[in-house]
Amino acid sequence: MKRFYTIMVVLFIGATIAAVSVFRPQLWTPAFEISSVRYDVNADGSIDLIRWDLGGEVTLWEWDRNNDGRPELIGFDAVETTEGSLQPTGSITAWDWGADSVIDAGHVAPSIEQILQREEVAAARLALPSPDIALVGVDIRTLVTEIESSYDDFRLADLRMPIVGSTLPDLDTLLPGAARAYRNGIHQGFDMNNGHIGVPTAFSAPVVAAKDGTVIRAILDFTEMTPEEYAEAIATSRAAGTTPPHILDKLRGKQVWIDHGHEIVSRYVHLSGIASEIVEGKRVRAGDIIGFVGNSGTESAVNCGRSGAHLHFELRIDNRYFGEGMSRDEIREIGSRLLHASMR
Ligand SMILES: [Zn+2]
């Protein structure tokens, strides 16, 4: 705790000196030289990583992972010594830009964003020399890999299974990545079927939020396709060689989507009902009941049946489904760990 406050104070002082040294050179002697190197890690022609060297001793990193012009993370690799100087630590402590929390520490720090958005500091950062985009060397790739890894640990923390006490589904056909021949598509989530997840899941069994977040979609007024519309949707998918997104969405029936921040979204699909207070914009906590298991969107529901009820649960990371490109073993191993799934 104390260390992070110390770092924040040091950063504040450093940023203030940096800002003031640019605008008031006649009044202040800079405590250290500042230079920057800018990297295009994604190789898309835009800068996504900036390294600031403060006095050649310590480093401040800005990482704009999704190229939205705002860094997602700020990293700093120094502590203040008892003599009041900056000393490199050899490792980087990163801040989550949006939420002002410290990754790896679970500690909410004072607002680094406020410091970096101060007009004079922002202007100083713009005014500093910005050489051409640097080539990305091996050390930078290693660093980015480490940052990506700790970022994932941070944003994927505290997930849980959407059906209390359940395991991951036991059959490969119920996992993401499985083929769905009837619609010429690929399955994008976990099918939580009764008899396959370690706990009973009857029609209307409760479904809970996998993590704290905000409801961004709750289809309260879902109407099933007619049998004719369903047949046409399937025929269209077969002819297209894939399931078109608007058809896939309809086949998912009554859904709730929750945004957990940092491009992590969970989707709960084929629901029979949505909990009464669940509307778009609603904040939910992990474990809150958000809806009930059903079969909406499936062929049985289209024909007014109640068979085939299951929860389709999908975890999306950077707008890709969890499990994409993974082997079955990786899905089971990483999925169980991430979702804290019960083991059989
Ligand atoms: Zn499914």
C-alpha cells in the first residue's frame, strides 16, 4: 500500500517537474532530461507504445493497446529512495488508465489520470521531441508480451461460472469451436446442458452474472420465429456456407449481455426469461441472478416445445469468442481456471 502511494507521489512530482521545466525554463532547472521513443507494436502505422526516459534512469510507459488515442495502461519502474531520488526497480508497475487501479495489487490508486490530463502536463507531453516511430526490437516484444499477460490477468480476474457450482461441459461438442453442421457454423460458447455440467439445470434454473459489470443488452421483447421463418433461416445459412450474423443472433433467442470493461463481455443465450430488474444500463454484481435457463431461439421453442433447454454461455475478449483458435485441452484448462469451474 505504502509503496504505491510513494510511486504516485514520485510520479506526480516527476510529471510536474517535466511540465514546469518545459514552460518555465527560466525559473526551473529540470531535475532530469526527458526523452521519448514511440513504437508501433501492432504494426498498423500508428503509435501504440511510448517509452519516456526520465534522466536516463527510470522509465514511464504509455500503452494505447486499442489505438483509441488514450493509453490503457501507464507503467512506471521506479521507487523513491529515502534520499528522495528515483531508483529503478527492474520491474514495471502498471496502472489501469480508465479505472485508476493498480494491476497486480488490487489497489485503487489516487488519480494518475488527473495528473496526466492536467493541461500543462498534457501540453508538455505533446511538446517533447517525438522521433520517428522506432523499430520494435526483441526487448520491446518481450515487454509487450509481459504487459499483455498482466493486463489479461487483471481484466479476466474474478470470473465465475454462470450456473452455480457447475463444471465446464463434459462433451467436446458443447465447447466453443465445435462445428454446428445444421447451420454450417462454428459454436462460439459453452453449452450448459443438463446432465453435462455436474449440477442439474432444468428449464427455468437461475443464471448468474459471471462478473461485476453493466448490462448492455437485454432482449425483453423477444419473439420466436415461425416454423417457416426458422426453416428459411437455416436454409439461408446452409446456402451461404456459414451462419450470417443476423441469423445467428436470432437463433440465440432471448439474451443478456454484460460488459465487464476492458473489452470483456459475457453473453447468456437461449434464456426462458430475464430477471425483472435486468435492463440495459443496469449495474450487476458477480453472482446476481440475471435470467433463467430456457430454449429460446431453438427449433424446439419455434415449435412451442420445452425440450433442449440449456444455457449457451459465451465469453468474449476483444470481440472474439473465448476458445477461438484454441485446442480442446486448452479450452478446458484455461477455461476452468478463468471461470473457477468446479472439477468433476
Ligand atoms: Zn450454444
